[in-house]
Amino acid sequence: MKDIDVSPLISWVIGLVVFTIGALNLLLVHPVPGLVFLLLSLLYFPPADAFFIKSFGKPIPLWAKVLLGFVVVWFTLGVSDLGDMMDDLLMN
């Protein structure tokens, strides 16, 4: 039986979530956190892994990507204005 590597799929999903959070922050809240999240989302896509492999000899570990994604989502839902906007939208 072949082993299936799901880490690229996980990276793409988390990258798209962080990219979406960045785009929403950029458009609805403030450009600074939006740009930061957009730049962080680049770490999840294949060119970043290729860059890290070329520079350091190994890709970014999956656990680091998941941890960073968790922190970004936690920050967005907990302290950012985007999280407050989402709460207001869901409560009404």
C-alpha cells in the first residue's frame, strides 16, 4: 500500500485560510494586519518550501505551519476587529 502525503494539502488549506483572513483584513479592517497575513500566507504555498529547501536544505515543518495557522486564526477571532465584525454579523 502506498503512503499518501497529506502535508501539501494541509499547507494549501491553511495557506488559503490565512490568505482569506489577510484579504478580509486588508479590505474591511486595516491594511497593516492584512498585509502581514498576506505575507504569512506565502509561507504555506509550494514556492516557499522550494525556497527553504534551496536555502536551508529542508522545508518548513508541517507542525510549524499548523501552529502558525492556529495562532493567526486565534488572533483574528480573539482580538482583531475582523473577529468583532464576524461576531456582530453572526449575532444579528
